[in-house]
Amino acid sequence: MLRLENVGLRYGDGPEILKDVSFAVRPGDFFFLTGPSGAGKSSLLKLLFLALRPTRGSLHIFGENVGSLNRQQLPPIRRRIGVVFQEFRLLEHLSTYDNVALPLRVAGKPEQAYRRDVMDLLDWVGLAHKSADLPPVLSGGEKQRAAIARAVIAKPQLLLADEPTGNVDPALAKRLLHLFLELNRLGTTMIIATHDRALVRQAERPVLHLEEGVLSLQ
């Protein structure tokens, strides 16, 4: 599903953020991505979401060599990927329900085909009672949960999450972990960047550790 070979990344003329990163991800894998702040975790996730391209080396995703693709070829690949950003990226003029339903609406599905699924997922993440609320009135933790629900509602083949439990309490973090594990059991491949060591211990999944731009498998 993913293969990186000697990938390097730098911004402009600055130092390399990622250095000779090589790893492969098979369908159904579940990896945690750990490392100190500034190690390059968010930059690596942006590469995998095709928001950035490698400065050097090669990145293959779903069998495609990203370096050979033009901009028009990227959106169909991105639609197979769910992403949870640290900054949430909710649309403030849309309700919680509409934000979560947006990927399905963009895909052209009729509301009657997905309304129950959206409400069930909102209930799972503890936001059913906030379905009509707009993002400005949600807490940070509620926005985080809405962002997670939006990322998984379309059952993506690959889910990338950047600190998905960073704004929730331990009990809810454990509940969200169960959601990720269930999605993985149903076939979604996962890469979750986190500082939460308790989350990593609970899941007992392999860890990709990034430090000073160098990746190792732990």
C-alpha cells in the first residue's frame, strides 16, 4: 500500500526534515508513529497524504509512483485516505453533523443512504447531542472527536491521524482507540502519530520512531 525508499524532505533551502526514510506498509497494517516534537512526524504524514512531495527518494502509494503523477491525478488517491489533522480543519459554517457527513456528500451519496451511519458514529464519539452545533461553540476535545468522525465516516483504505487523542481525557482516548482498532479489524490500514505512550502500550502495535529526521522500527 505504501513504500518509501530513501526519502528526504526539506523546506526550501533549509536543513533536511526527513533523512533517508525507508519503510513499507501493507494493507491491514497498524503502526504508531512516535518521536519528540519537531522530529518530522507531521511532515511525514503530509507526505503520505500527498500534501508534500519528497525532495529526494521515492514514494509509492496504492501502487502509484507519486513522483510521476500530476496534480489532476492526486485527488482520486487522496479520496482513499482519511486524515485527522492536529488543527481539526472543520468548516465553521457547517454543523457537526454536516462536517462529518461532508466526505459522503462530496462523493455524491444521498443523505438517506448515510444519515444513520453519521448519527451512529457521532454517538460512538460522544457527540450525538452536539450534532446541530457549529464548530465555534465546541470545545477542543469535541472538535477533535468531530474531526476523527469525519476522517473515518467514508471507511478509507488508509487512515492517517496526527495526535488524535491529544485533546481528550484518558477514558475517551481509550474509547477512540477501540474505534481505530475496530476499523483496522475491518480492513482500514492505520498510521497514528502520538505522544501518548499509554495508548501505544494498550494497542500493542508496532511503532515507527522518528528522531532528528531518522526513522526506526521499534
